Amino acid sequence: MGLYNRILVAVDGSDASVHALSESIKLSYWVRGSVCAIYVAPSYEGDLSLTGVKDLKALSSEPCEIVLAKIKETVEKIDASIEALCETGEPSEKIIEYAETEGFDLIVAGIGKKNNLYRTLIKGVAEKIIRFASKDVLIIPESTSIGWDNVLVSSNGLKDTCIINKAIGIIKDYGGELLLLKVSDGNNNGEMIEKEIIHDLKQHFPGIANKTFTKKGDVAKAIIDTALEQNANLIIMGSSVKKNIMNLFFKSAIGKVIYASSCPVLVISDNFMK
């Protein structure tokens, strides 16, 4: 059995979310797990008398029916069987709440191409899930596919050993090679930390195929460039966004990486790292 046996997929009807659902079903085959697709229709807070609609339930049921029909169509195309449900409320809150109460191991969300203005002004559901969920979150950019041959891990030093451990667990379950990236500021301390990590890998995890890389400069750019150069199938990062600070998500390395990545990005939750 794999690390992620119960997978919750956020679906909003967009092409990106439907693609993420298809990829999640593929993942479930590998881990012999189960998939649940959830759509959350935003609550209507306006004056119903202005809309001509008397039944609030009828107002919210139509988008649910449309999205659930897309989910059904997607699932039937690949001859799969999953659970699907529709909720009403604030999407990210409902998705996180359902993942917590129902004991899911992983939340999956798809993202499409967005322009810089959109990224700066609008925090999408995927970004909010990353910021507030205690579960690991897999972000699948549109047109990318899940794979495990080359798993790239960005490490900032020994404090990130837990992230490396999660990556090694994935490699043990699914096969593949660990690509360990250390973004250095050019001082000797950075090189020393990298050597210590390599030593720990070889000593505590014998038999794990691995390569190590050191780059200088911007963390996000180094991750994106290395993923392309090494044909990475998956990038693993730790969540560094403080949940009690309302800073712009897209200033973080995670925000930059997920919108420019050539492959899916797995964000390890803060709970795992504590």
C-alpha cells in the first residue's frame, strides 16, 4: 500500500480540475487507494428577491449538477469508480474540513495558466488549501502528469530532513530516483550542510538511488530550472507560509514554483514537519 491511500480531489468544473481528477485516479491505481471528488458551490449571500429565485436550494443545485455531470463523464471515459459529492459554502474551508473529518491522506487540486495580475490579486482555492490544510497537498498544473521516476526535493539544510524522509518513503513505495537540490548562497556552510545530508542519505537509507545538485540564487528559479534539466516527474516542497500572516501567497517560493512548474508539486504539510 502507498503513502496516500485516500485521495480527495477538489473539482470546480474547469479543465484543470478535471485533468487533476484523471491524474488522481491514475495515482489511486498505483497505490490501490480510493478517490473522492468534491465540488463546493459558493453560498449565495445576495437578496433572492432580486434574482427572481425563491428556492435557494434550487439556485445552488444547478452548478452542482453541471460539475457532477463532468465528473461522471470523466470517470466513465477511463472506466473508473469513485465517490463524488457536492457541498455549499466557502470552497477551501469545506474541502479542508471534509479532508480532516473523513480522514483523507492527500488533497489534490489542479491549476490552470494564470496571468500575473490574477495571481497577485486573487488567491485561488488551491493556494488557500496549501496555506491552511494540515494534509499534504498535491498541485497538478494543467497539461502535466504524475510520475515517480525522478523526484526532486528542495532542501534548505538539516532542518528539512523530514521532507527528505517523506520523499524517500514515496520512492520506496513507487520506485524512482531522488534528486536532492540545495540552493546555496555560496558560502562554505551551505556546502557543509549538503555534505551532511548526503552522508545521512547514504547511511540511513542504503539502496536509495539519488543525485545531488547545488545551485545559487533564487530558490524558486533554481527549483524550476533543475526540474526541467533533470526531467523531474514530481517536485516536493515543505510549506513555509505562516498561517497567521496575511502576506501575499505568491511572494513565497511555493507560489512561484506551482505556476511555472513543468510537473506536479507536492507540498508537505506543516503538521508533518513539526
